[in-house]
Amino acid sequence: MELRQLRYFVKVCELRSMGRAAIELGLATSALSQQVSRLEGELSTRLLNRSSTGVTPTDAGIAFLQQAHLTLRHADEAVRAAQQARLSGHVSIGLPPTTASVLGVPLMRAMAERYPDVRLHLVEALSGHLAAMLNARQLDLAVQFQTDTARRWSVLPLLDEKLFVVGRPDLPGLPGGRQVRLAQLGSLPLIMPSASHGLRSTLAAAFARAKVAPHVVAEIDGLGLLMDAVRAGHGATIQPGAATARLADEGLVQVRIADAQVGRRNVLASLSDDELSPAALATRVVMVDVARSLVREGRWAGATLHEN
């Protein structure tokens, strides 16, 4: 038995006409009649007397109508109670700079639409700093790239990112074509994050496997300044596609790294479920939905959804 069937039955009894009720409900008369018949079949009793002049409730129909009114009133009150007690609270979220450039604003927009009474506190920082803040309970949720530091976290894989060589087209040594292998980048001047950065560790291991030493000309731990230096022609960098999301058409070239297993996995780490507020639990769901939508719509360059 469904609430809509109760509403249909009440409307038919109110108007004493299957045809007029169908018009008000926006249904075909045959569809409405079928729904009422299904209701009668489920109850194993006839609720309506049908005639050429209209319909009237049977004795069983009159008794059922009273309870149907009560049930529908309670359902409407439940809906109002839920709407008046909208989810509220405060949620702290940590986003690495590249991830924030793609996910930050769409997340804010989605939360404003779904949970307008939940106030977000967004922190943009390097993943290592976000991990420390999560451990210190200063964040509820954080996008991370390495998750072996705290087993008490709840971790949900989000997506995998390809890495790209990014640089000015007139930079000497910048590879042409759509993809390149790390072994071909030994002489390319690179501007990279320092060794404490997770991406640098990933690339150091990848260069070692390729048996080539990268030519690092500068280390910069801020994405904005790093990309400024790349735009100025001081060197190229290796970053996920999201690193250029905040840039307009700057004329930079992006060449995908073709080596197998050279990439970065984004995971959504959070405090354990029993430590998260209802607002934080809801926000986690929204973050996953938004991230996956961005990938499916092609708005997260070089990203593919992680297959669980």
C-alpha cells in the first residue's frame, strides 16, 4: 500500500467521480481506476460502488476513508517536521591546493543547495599539514594522497589522477606530442615541491624506477607561486591536471606522463563515523557526489573514478 493510493482514494471519495478525480490528479481515468482496484485487491474488499452516475464508498470504504485521512495527515506532519528541522551545524574540510581548485567552489554550491544551514570551514593547505590537522581533530574531513599515518581514519577512495608536464611552449627541452615518458625528461628544468610534499615523493620513486635523475632548478611549496614561476618560463613542472584549473588561457602546454603507475590517488579521509556529526556525515556524501560528477562531466582534467 502506498501513500499515493490513499490520496487517490480520498480524492475519488471527495468528488464522487473517477473522471473528475483523474483530472484533478493529472492522471488518465483508466490509470486511476487501476490504482484503486489494486488497493481493493490488497485489502481483499470492495471500497467503492461504481455506477453510471459516479462512485460512492461502501461501508468498508467509509471506514477505510476515515483512517486514510488520519494516515495522510500524519504523513504531512512528518514532512513538515523534517523540513522545519533542517540539518545544521559546522563542518571543517581540508583540501590540498590542486584539489581545492577543482572541487572547492562546486562543493560550496552543492552544500548551499542541499544543506543551507550547514556552515563550511574550508582549509586549503598541503596534504601533510591537513593530515596533522585531521589527527588533531581540527578537521572533520580532508582529501589526502597518503593514508598510512592514521589507521583510525575512515578512508574512502575518490579518484585517480594522471600527471602532466606543464610548461611554456618556448621552454627549451619541453616535450612535444600528447605524452612523454619520464626517461625523456632528464634535461628538462623542473620546478617542484620540496621533498616533504607527497607529490615529490611519488615522482622521486617514479624517476628512480625510470633510472633518470630529474633536473630540479627550484623548489616551491605553494601552488600559486609555483605556477607563476612556470608561466614566467623559469622551468616546467609536473602536476595533476587540476593544477591548471584556476588559470585562464595562459598558453601553457600540458603533456601527459605515459609511465605506468605514475599518478596520484585522491581519497577522502575523515574521523571515524562515530566521531562525525550528522552534518559532517552528510557533507561527506555530498563531497563524493560532487567529485564524481566533476569527473563524469570532464571537468576534472586527467581524473578517472576509482573502481572499488
